Amino acid sequence: MILSFSKLSLSIGENNLLVDASFSFSKTTRCALIGTNGTGKSSLLKVLNASNDSTIEVQGDVVKNRDAVVEYVPQFAPEELLTRTVFEAITLHMNEVRPQKEDWQVYALLDDIGIDSFIWDEKLENLSGGQINTVMLARSVIVDPDLILLDEPTNHLDTEGIIRFQFFMEQKLKIPFCIISHDRELLDMITKETLIIRDGELMYFGVPYTQAMEQLRLEDESKLKQYLNEGKEIKRLKETQEKMKNWVKGNSGLAARYQTIKKRIDDQEQNRTQVSKSDKRKLKLSDNDLRVKRLLGIESINVTTPDGRQLYSIENFFINKGDRVAILGKNGSGKSTLLNLLYSKNDNIKINPLVSIGYYRQDFSDMNKELSLTAYLEDLDLPDNVITSQLVSSGFPYKSHTKKIEKTSGGEKSRLKFLYLKLMDPNFYFLDEPTNHIDVQGIEMLELDILNSSSTFIMVSHDRRFIENVANRYFLIDNDVLREIHDPNEYYNSLNITN
């Protein structure tokens, strides 16, 4: 046993996150920790790492092996590290935990984990979010810990970075770990077991994510069937009890039987099978059908950066009604730039006048952060009661409707933006990294919504399974041109991450 917890309960204010949870991490642990946003995944990792977070109320026992080294990789690097270089950030921690190690081991790990040598002397504040995440992983791995706790380590990585991370975790890392991630493909490839937080309960499945969710679905079906059967029996007993009510007076035999039935009803209601509450936070898109064939067309155009540098050229590019187009390419190749170009007014881009575009930007730059949730939706010219009910149905409690957008989490901004798009009712969606801030269940709801929609989509995403599940056309930015390919694996396999 490296680390264990028993009868652990976590809460933040009046929100109970976890109740009487128990688990033990061993030398063979390679587990995923999943659950909808706000269920306490990150809070649990912080508590296991003994992080000082006064907002989390803890009851229960957390026991660590006396000699065990447990490392925690947070979603964001601590402020005090941002002014350090990559090399300094890693060696400072190494010298503190494993002073017997030498600098050459840092260089070897940096190369092994895929951090390019030209940024080794760069300060973390000058790096991308994905590069910082990789540095934080290296900082933990260098001390040869007994267990690593990782909180969304691939959140800011592009597809190539995720595949490199997957290769390292799957092929090279021999250290036990527990990882929070919404990348289902990654979880299926690198983990062997799954912990799910739902309704305050921690559930264990000794299989990777996809198999675990299927087992959970079967369990839920069985419990629902049992719950309904118990309801029928309770109803039958209550009907019998009602019939006996007027017969028991003066009849001691019937009175005893009446009390027996009453006790059976109380026992069955008290011990009735618990069925999971459904997640009330909905990601829903509108389905605006458009009676035209071609929505967008380009004969020839060059895609450039804002300062005029050419990225690639496009020839004979078109999008028809019902297309679900994925744009693939390496980080910085110009995928988001393409969406911005298509959205702009350009004489070389022909857009059908009946087209109405709904744009989901990954950085939420088109949202006025000073507005409240209610005020943000008011420009849609909807009645106040409709706005209120729509916010509530999207998982925003009434008391939060006056909160400014700048005070909301990434997941809340994402839900608010999807709600805006739904109420806007477009027929052509531009989705730039739509899965970045939503949990696994939210991603799967979004997939179903897209697949059941007759609308048209063009999307950029580093989530491989999302792209494979929803897209029906694929375009790759490669060798200075945008070209159509038939299978996204043509791109993924070309990355050839083997070092």
C-alpha cells in the first residue's frame, strides 16, 4: 500500500462532494478518476496530496506509507515557478526531494518526455499552457515518486502533444498514477482501472474508461428495474393496508397483521434501491434545418497570420448542408485562423445568404465578461422568464444568474456559450476546441446532439475520439496546403511519436 483513504467525506460549504469513500493505491495502480464537473475530483487529489486548501472540509482518514513519495501535478503551475526556467523548475524540486540525483538525469528526462532543448532555458511564463503542463509532469517524474496524482495534464496540449504524452505514460512510465482527464481515448490506452464519483459515492471498476462506463450502465439498468419492482410491491402493500384500516378495530389478530404490513412498508421505503440522479446540466444545440445544398465555397485563397505571413493555401474548398468538417493540423498551423477567416467578410469566400453562423470560440473572447449571466442572454430579445428558465435548465441555479461571467469557471462559461448558441438558433456551427472545458459526460451529450442534428459543423479539436465520433469529412493542413483526407488516423499516424 502506498496511499489509502477510508470513510473519507469531502465538502465545500454546503456542497457535499464525497461521502464515506475508501480506496487504496498500490504499486500496480494506473487508474482514471472521472465524474462530472464539480463532483470533487480535483478536491480529492488535493486532499490526498495534503495540499493546504481551507475551502475543503475533510472527514475520515488518509494514510500514506511512511517512506512513500507522492507527487501531485496540478492543472496550473504555481505562481512562484513562472519566473523560473524549465531547467530550474525541475532541478530545484529534484534537489529538495532527491538531492543525490545529478543534472544529467534532468537533461535525459527532458529529452525522453518530449521537451525541446531550445526551451530548456526559457522561463515558464513564456511557454504555452501545454509546455508548462509537460514541465510539471517532468518535475514530478524526476524524483522517482511512488505515486503520481495528475489533474487534467493534457488540457492545453495539442493532438501531437497528447499522443506524445500517451506514449510516455503507456510505454515509459513505470510509476503508479491516478489521472483526471476528459480524453476518453487517452484513458482507455493508459489506465487499467477507473474510479467514478457520482452522487457523492466513489465507485471502483477494475477496467479502463469505456468498459467501466458500460458496466456502470448495466448496473444502473439493473438498479432501475429493481427500484420499479420495489415500487410496485410498496404500492400493493399500501393498498392492502388501506383496505384493512377499517377492519382492525376490535380485531386483535387483524391489528397485529396491520402493524406487520405497516412495518414492511416502512422498511421497504427506507431500504429502497438508490437510483442515480440525472445530471441536470444540459449541453444542447438547436437544430435549424436549412433547405439549401451548398453553404460555403472557396475557389482559391491564401491563409495568413495577422502580420501577413502565409500559412497555407486553399483550393476548391466547399461545405455542403449536413457536413461535419474537422480541421486537423499541428499546433500553430492555422486551424483557428481558418475559422476566423471563414467567419470574416471576404470576397473570396462565398457564403449562402440563408446561412446563420453560431461561433464557439475556445478562449471565449467574444463574451463580455463584465455582463451577468442574464444580461449576456438579453441581446437575444427573449422574455425574462424564458431566459431564467433556460439558465436553470442548463444547470445555473437562480441565485447565480446575477453573477458576472468573469467570476464563472471554464465549464460554466462553456455551458453558457452553448446555451447562447442554442437560443440563437444557427444552422452552421463553428466549434473551436468545444470539449476543452466540459467533462466526459458533457462531451458525450454534445456528440449525440451533433449526430442527431441536421445542422452543418466545422470544428477544431484535439479530442481524437470526439473527432472520430462526429466528423464525416476531414481536412489536414499539411505542406502549406489544406487538403481533404479520408481518415483522421492518416494524420495521427503520421505524427509517429516513438521517442
